[in-house]
Amino acid sequence: MKTLGVKFSDTQILKIKDISEVVGIDASKLSRAAMKLGLVQIQALAARDLEKAKDLVLVNDARAK
């Protein structure tokens, strides 16, 4: 695996840590799974409507900060 230089907000880091403790899964594994799930959702939406997929990404990026 390669490292991806991604910055997470403090809120996202806390959510990752909290959820990883609740489900008993390593934070890295949880982050990779969340990324995979999100990418699948974005890809499926982009196949139907590229503009909606772009909007989804941009809105959620703004909310994640």
C-alpha cells in the first residue's frame, strides 16, 4: 500500500477514532473502508449524472472542513 497525503479536519479525526473504538477496528482500516465506500457512491452517481457527483463532492468537502 502507498500513503496518500490527505489532510483530515479535527472533527473527522475524532469521528474516525470514536467509530474505530466503538466497532473495535483499527483507525487506518476504518478510514480505508470509509474511503472505499465513499468512492463507490461517487462513482455510481457520476455514472448517472456527472454534475450531481461533482456537487456531492464539493458540498461534502466544504462540510468536512
